[in-house]
Amino acid sequence: MTKASSHLPDNIAAALTKAEALIAGREFDAALNVLAPIVENDETNVNALFLLGFVAQQIDSLDSAIDAYQRVLACDPNYRDGFYRLVSVLARNGQGDIAYATLKAALGERGQEPVYWLTMGNVMLHMTYVNEAVRAYHKALELNPVSVAARLNLSEAELRRGQVDTALALAREVVTAAPELAAGHYNLAQILIARGEFDEGWAAFEYRFDIYGEGAEKGVERRNLPHQRWQGEALNGAGLVVWCEQGIGDEVYYASLFTALEQLDGPVAVECAPRMRPLLARSFPHFAIYEKSEPAAAELLQALWQRQIPAASLMAVLRPDLNPQVLTKTAFLVPDADLVADIRQRYQAQRSGPIIGISWRSGNITARQRRSIPLADWQAIIGNDRLNVISLQFGNHDREIIRAGRQFAHHLHLDPAIDAAVNLDDFAAQVAACDLVISVANSTVHIAGAVGVPVWVCLDSAPDCRWGLTRDRDDHYPSARLYRQTVPGDWQPVLDRLTADLAQFLDRYRA
């Protein structure tokens, strides 16, 4: 967390009110600067400690959040919101067993309070103990039959264990009971789109912007551009601004629709993450590509640009039925060809065999537990002498690789010259240099599909709606094959199928 100012405000109550306003406006650094001096001066101010924990939680400083909430409960053991936040963050931080034990002890005394059962359900769901989560949510509803939160979370749990119709019915109940709750509409959209009910699904998906204040893990920030929203009408020479949203994987996914925009009767500008700009500029040379900034680049506010649309909303305009004919190119992102050749040559020189890129962990902190496969479980792949295996995993994962090396011999290669967090263009070239990519559902999958490399995608029991519910191919990425988890938390059948298919791949491979 950022170091805060040590100046103590004269009016503590007014300072706390100011901090709450800053948090509501997502000005977290400014809120920290207000809160930290209060806590430094009075370590028992539970309101300031609670807000401090909430700020830390929103910026994913989870250890700091846990410390703040623990200090809240040390001062006031009955501070229920502090307890709820503590166990939730413990689960997100990979300390689900501690969260469970803490809840179990609390339920011995407070088993008639539905919020504790709701929290138990959340922890169980995070730990992929889905049946236990369902039971906890039902207990919360038994104690409080009108609980919207319990019904909403139960909908997700039922979807995770394959009870799609039940999940949908619960989602509709939430929207009926609380039409103002954006998270309810967003949950409904996920189920509808996964089921192929696109008209209603894409309409509900627009609520993704309104949940920005309801939870950092699902929030999508709306761009306040002054242009009129584009609905698919003829441009007649007017310029269209498409602004990318969400994470890098999402930016890549929706960029597949940019090929259709090349046929419009007006210029197109794309506002994207800085790391995406070189790749998009090479892939769509007729577009004006700008890095996302606040405020937006002055050029995007000129009179030429009269329409705007968020990238994900292109689905409802251009591809409401997931019609693959809209996708005119199998590979729509163009990596640096010279760099691809150089990387491939380096990898072939270090080891024989097909170049297999793998990625085993999700970067989404709230979904990491259910979307990630421990590296040790990849033994049949990274320990195969016939393969040239390259790590495509984002971030620093040296410890995991060293730990796996203590358990079994493997040939997983790290390329220190490429850091996807810094240079996505280099990473796209690295992916394109592979003969095959095998990955959990993260940005690596999207890059591989976008550059046309064969990619085998490991999906959990209820993946993002874009992957549907049952299909094993994806017409959005024709080079992708989908491997679905059938039991929540159990990756072994997926890995067994991958290993069998990889043996056939090897039989067909020719260097």
C-alpha cells in the first residue's frame, strides 16, 4: 500500500466522512491518505480500521486488509461487518482453511444469524466446495427467506455444479426482487449468454458498468466520452471510437470483432491498454490506435469522432447470435514475424521436439482458486522428454517451478527476455512461436487464439459465459479446443484427456 501522509485531521468524524466519499468515488490513494493518520494516532478506531481494510481489499493488498480487519475484531469482537470482510479476504488470499475454521467457531455461537451462513457459503464456493456452499446458502435462506444476497450466490453455486435451470430460475428471482441490483442483472446475463439466449443476455450484460461500485472483482469502469452511442447504423463518414474494457484477455477477445469494423463507411479509432497498442496498430493499420488515458486523448474529442461504443457491446451489435461469419479472419492479431522466427529458432536450439507453451494459473484474483491447476499436476506434460515446454505464465513463478523440480524432473523453460506484464507485443510473438499452447482460461488463451496457434483450454465447471456450457470447440477462436471440468475442483480428468490427446499430437508431429 502507498505510504500515507501523517498529518492528523482536526475533526476525526469529518475525516471519516471524507474517506467514505473518496472510497465511493474509487479514489483509494486519497482515502488512504486520510485514514492512515487516524489509525496511527488511535489504533482502536474501529471505523477507520474498517475503512482502511476495505481500501486495502479494493487495491488487492490482501495482507494489509487482513491485518486491518483483525485489528477491528481485536477492538470489537462483535463488529459483524469486520468479521464478514476478514473471512472473505482470507479465502481470497489462499487461506480458505483458516477462514473456514474461523467461521465454524463463530457458527457455534451465532448459528441463527443468516449472515454467517451466507459468509460460510461464500468461503466454500471460493474453495470450490460447491455442494457445501449450496447447503450453507440454503441455511441462510431458511433463516432469512427474502435474502437477495443468498439467492444471488446460490444461483452461482448451482451453475457451478451444473444445475443450469435452477441457477437461471434463481437469477430471475433476484432480478424480480431487486431490479436495482446491477450484480443480479450481470449474473443473469452470464447464464443467458452461456445458454445461447443472446438477445436478453446481451441486454443484461450492459449492467456490467453499473456494478463498478458494487465490487472491484466484477466492476467495469465506464468511459465518459461525449459522443453518441453507436447502435450499428451507417456512419456516413462520421468517426467511431471503440474503447476497450476489462482485462487484457477481454481486450483481445473483443478485438476479433474489429475485422468487421474495417468495412464501415467511416474512420475507426480504438482506445486500448498501453500494452495492447503496438499489437493492435500492426494488426489494424487502417485504424487510429490510442492508449487509454484519463482524460481521453485530445484527438478523440475532435469533431471527426461522433460515435462511440465499448468493445464488449460490439457483440450485441455485430454478433448477437455468435455468428462465426462475422469473423472474417482465423487469426486477427499479427505478431512481429521477425521476432517470432527469432524466438522459435532460440527455442529449437535449446531442445528438440514440438514447442509447447503452458500457463497454469489465472491472474483473476477472485477466480484464481477455481481456474488454476497446481504446476505439480502438470507432471505428465512438463516431465515429457519428447516435448520442448515453455512457460507462458504471467508474473513471477520461480518458486512454483523450483518446488515442482523438487517433486519430479521436468523440462519447463523460462525465457527471461520476455515479460508479458511489460511487453505484450513480445509475448504475442512468443506465443506465436509455439506449436501448441495448453492453458487455463486466462489472457494466454486469448492471445493464442488471436494469433491462430492451436490452443487447448482448460475450463472449470462454470467458466465465463463466452465459453458456453457444453461445446468442445469455439468458433470465436477456431484454433481452440475446450477441455471442461465436470466436477468442481477436480482437474484430473481434464489432465488425463489432455495427456492422451498430446500423445496423439506427438505421433503426428514432424519438426
